[in-house]
Amino acid sequence: MQADRVYKVCSQAEWNAALVAGAYHGSDVDRRDGFIHLSTDVQLAETLRRHFAGRQGLVLVAFDAATLTGLRWEPSRGGDLFPHVYGELPVRLAREVRVVEAPPR
């Protein structure tokens, strides 16, 4: 499922570093996998539950999918198509940044 808006969940510290650098280059997991993991609004709750449960200090960064270079829609959980960016996320393209709460462990 392709969407107009896609989201990156990351720590506030990671986003602060991206603001200084001008671009978000991915988490340790993103760099290991070779792309930046994103989610659609429909996928966010499960992404938070599976990958961020119990973590604090998280932000949700929204991007317009059409503005992202290197965006690919690839199958993941159960064949659902997830947005992945092969490259970086320029901070100037962020449309919204807000604190997000992950579910408890």
C-alpha cells in the first residue's frame, strides 16, 4: 500500500543530530539493513509495538513520499509494502516532527 505521507520513528537525540548534519542517515538498524525504514500511518502502531516498545524520548517525523529520493515500496511483514529510503532523509523535507509514545513492553 503506497501512501502520500510516510513516517520515521527515531530518538529525539538522533533527530537532533540530523538537524545539525542537515540529514538523517538512519539508525544502527537502518545502516545495517542498507536503507532507512519508514512506515505509513496504517503501519505505525505495529511498528511502535514491535520495534520501539518500552522506549522513551521518541519522535515521529513525517515526510511527503513524493519528495523523497530513493524511496522504494518493498514487502515486509506479511507481504505488506513498506516505504524504504535508500539514501538519506534531508531534514528540510520534514513536514512535521512530534513526540510519539511507544507502548509499554
